[in-house]
Amino acid sequence: MCVIAATAVAAEAATGGGGPAWAPTHTQALHVDAPVLGALPAGQRLHISLTLPLRNSAGVQQRIHDLATPGTASYQHFMTPAQVLAEFGPTAAHVGAVEGYLRAQGFRDISASSNRLLVDATGTVAQVQRAFHTSLLSYALDGHTVYANAAPASVPSRLAGAVTAVLGLSNLPMATPLTRATTSHPSTPAGVAASGSPDLTGFTPRAVAHAYDADRLPPAAGTSVAVVMGGDPAPIIKNLRVAEKAWRFPRVPVSVRYGATPQVDANDNPMTGNTEWDLDTQISTMVAGAVNRLWMYDVSTFTDPEVARAINLFVADDHATALSASLGECDVIAFLDGAMVTTDESLAEGALQGQSMFASTGDNGYACPVVISVGLPAGPPGVSWPSTGEYVTAVGGTTLLADDQGNVQQEIAWIAGGGGISPWETAPPWTLRANPAGQSWQYTNQGGRGVPDVAALADANTPYLVYDGSSGQPVGVGGTSVSSPLVMGLWARVESVRGNRLGLAAADFYRLYNKVNPGTVAQQVVTVYAPQPNPGAVNGFRDITLGSNGLYPATPGYDYTTGIGVLDALQLVRAL
């Protein structure tokens, strides 16, 4: 898949017939590098979502800062969804104006999410094109017919500022980063690595917990976690039960939340039974030892609108402390179609509520996932969304050399682990001392987000073991699909010990980094930090200083292949 060019967002002039003046949104044109099949049929029905912004963005940013800063009045005093709605949420009047416009344009099934950040509706292609002053084309892409908007999406000027993006004008598929080992775990003791030797046959959940110093913490029985998945959840839950019995873990309560309807999400869905969902559910709950509940946010298709709706539902529900998503695409696509700004709004609310999201940085090394991952750097340089999200903890990959008990001999950057700098997403303020490139937003108003923030086991040559139902034995899996739920499982243990009062994980991680690495101020007019010459060790992390992702090397301190480093869960609890 390749989506390269963009047209700039520009305000449209009033139409010649005395029609409305148009105001731009963040949804820009997508030019798909594929044969054009023609205009999308005018009568085809689409599910669209309009993004409404939080009010008082400066107040939101200040509150998020205060929630993560010891000594402030708001420190760790998280808000409920009702409190966020009352203080920062879109007003009922704004929602009413948007719904009224959609109704007047002939849309059906109009409804707002409980946090009012999304207004959903269904309409024909003709209605969509007229209502948002755009045009939709269909394309032949990789054997599939897809569609995308060939012009930016606008709204009447009276809705300027009330609508930031229009989702659903394209259905380009995302990638699920997964590198799977080709062999099953040996069933005989002779196949298991000797104690003290690197184990290349596959790590058990307890071995991984030991490798990251989490096994001396109690299980995360007081913390609920969530994953994004697709298709029928029944076989995934069945395999989870098999794994729990085989590895002797307690049965985790599971709840499923559907992005559309159970029938749409589950019936004849090609994503049903994907090993991806087995590793997400098993790793996140078993590295955690146990969790209060696992929430599965089930989407019908892996497209930007569906994923953005699932992320917003996780936030609006506020059922789980953390969410993991092992999927991605070149982040320019999410920037252009409005998914980036949409999920930034949703996850800003999540930060106010004390929630964290973890996302894998991809399996193409320094490249964004344009081509299918083969476990090596491949494709044009770039980074993967949603890991680049402003309020997301981006998780890169390592090669873990440890024995079968999880005693670590060495850990290096995985050659295929995603990492780099986004030219589109703004760098969060808490990252600026570690990532000076992020300070570019002060001059360009966008870009500079560096990923990953942290890293963990991902190399399929040192795989994690998962029961996927293909045989009676676990299979080895790899990829940053492993590292994201793994880090979420470690974080769940840390959160549970701390009574779920830690909040936004990335902000906590960089607070510890900044404490020992204040940086050097290179300019006084605008605060600009330069990397510290001798970065200090960060309590709660093991710094990775060997390896690269094909372009960026692992270095002492923060880097664009392993971030701050890998978690030491026990020390992290003490540091926080």
C-alpha cells in the first residue's frame, strides 16, 4: 500500500450560486498510488464520523501536566468521564449543531459518542460529497477495491472550529505487525536450552516476567487492561483458556466491546483466528500475572475510522487502565485522513482519566510499513501510527538473549524494530529533553515526535510462546506485536501495586528520565535542550546500547530504536 501525496488544507471560497462558504478540517486529500477505477457509486452507503474537539486545549494540557507532576494540587487526581465532559467536553449545543447539519443533508443513524468527541452517521456517497465539499474515487490496490477522498473535506463556515476531521472517507487497510517463528516449541526436555545458555526455542510468560524483573511483584489483579482486535473473539478466548491451563494461570474475566455490531464484526471476518489476537490477549494478561478483567475492543475492519472509533470507545468507557494496539501504517496517512488528530483528542481525555495506550512501532526497522514485514528494514524511511500518537507509549523491539528461566545475558536493539521521527505529529512536552528533534514544533507547528519511548522483546529468533490452536503445543511468535502487550502487562503490575494512580505511562517514564538527564539549555529566548553528553542511568530502566534498526543505533540514553530502554518493573515501582 502506498499513499504519498497530499493536497494542502485550504479554505474554500463561497460557491458561485450563493452557496455556503466552506471551512477546512484536518481531513485532507489522499492520493493513492494505484489504478483509479472511477468515481465511487453515488448510492453506496458509508459510515462516517465527525470529530469534535475538546474545549480549552490549554487547560487540558495544563491539567495533564499537573496530573503527572508531584507537588501540584491535581497530582494523580484523575477525572471521571462525566467530569471531563462537564469541564472540557464539546457542548451539547455544538453536538446539536453538527447533528442538525447532518440531518438536513439527509444522513441517517445519527448519534454522538458518550463523550461527544465523535458524531456518527450513515449516508450515501452523493450525500457525503455534497455535505463535505469533496469527491470520492475507487482504486485497485493489492487485489482489493478501496476508496479514498480525492479532495479535502470541508464543512460550512458556521461549523468552523466545531468539526476538526471527517472520518470514513477512505477505507485503506492498516497492517498488523507480526513476525512469526516457523517452528513449534519442542515438547521434549532435550529441545530446551540448558540453564545459563541463550534460549532460542521460546520464552514462557514467567520467563519473560523474570527477564523484566516483574516476577517479584504481585499479579496485577487490581488492574484491567484492553486490546484492539478483529473478527470473532470466540476462538481467541478459547485459546486463552488453553494457555491459562497449560501455563497454570488463573482464568481472566473477559468482556468484548464491538465497534459496530457483533454480526458485522464477527461473521465471515477474515481477521477471525489471527494469531495476532492470541498473542495480544495471552501476553498482556500472563506477563501481568493476572488482571482484574481483559477488555477486547473488536473492530470489523482495520481501517483508520474503525481503529479511531475503538480507541475513543476505550476512553469513553473508562473500563480499563491501559490499551494495547499491535497494528500500524505510515503515519502520513493518519495525518491526512484525520485519524491522528481524532485519536489525539480521545487520548487526551484518556490522560485526564488516568488511562494509557501502548502501540507497536512496526517491524520494518527505520521504515514505515508500506511493504509487508519480513523482520528486516524494508521500505521508505518513516514511522508508524498509532505509535506516534501524542499520548501513546510507543514500544519498539529488542533481541533478548536469556536462558529458559529468563535470566538475561544481554539485550540488544532488534534490527527490524520501528523507530524514527514523525514529520507530522507534535512531540509531547515531556519528551523534549530526551528528544531535542521534537523541539521543531516550536517553528513548524507540527512534527518532531520521536519513537519509540521504550522497548521490549520482539525478535522472532528469540520468540515468545503462544497457544494459537494450530496444535497442542505453543508456537513462537515475534515482532513488535509482542513488545506492546508485553510492556502493557509489565505496566499493569506496576499500576496495580500503586493502586492505579500512576496515570499516563509515557509521562511517568520521561519524568524519571528528565530527573537524571536535565539536558543543557542551548538557547534562552526559546528553551531548547541539547542532549546531555553523558546521559545518566534512569532508575526503573535498563539502557540498551547495542544494535540498530538499520538507520538509528542504540546509544547511551534515549535513542530512536529502543527509546529510554527496557523496563525493570520492580525498580520502576520503587522509582515511582
